[in-house]
Amino acid sequence: MSRMCDVCGKAPISGNKISKSYNHTRRTWRPNLLKVKAQFGGTSKTINVCTRCLRAGFIDKKVTVPKTEAVEAK
């Protein structure tokens, strides 16, 4: 699994962590990704989406109905 948003392409970035004594050590910042089932042309597909794209509404989430509600509806 790549650590990359399938919608906007956001990926990990690297830089320095700087302590109070000004020592530099390398670190990475990873995007906040979620696996989401989304609709693409009538088919559902699981994609990695960052939370910013999810909140902005760039994808249409597939709605899942819990089994208890589905049994009561029949």
C-alpha cells in the first residue's frame, strides 16, 4: 500500500526535527489517509483518501447499511 492520496496525490514529506538544544534529526510527516469505498461509474472501489479531500466532498462515499437495519426493512 502506498502512503499517497488517490485524489490529490498528497504523500509523505521529510524534514528536520529540531530539539530545544537545536540538534537536527531527520523525520517524516505522513498524510492522514483513510480507506474508503467510493462509487466510480457504477462500481464500488476501495481507495486511499486524505481527510481533507474527504471533508471537501471530492468523492462520493458508498453508503453501507448495517445488517440489523436491513433485516428490519424486509
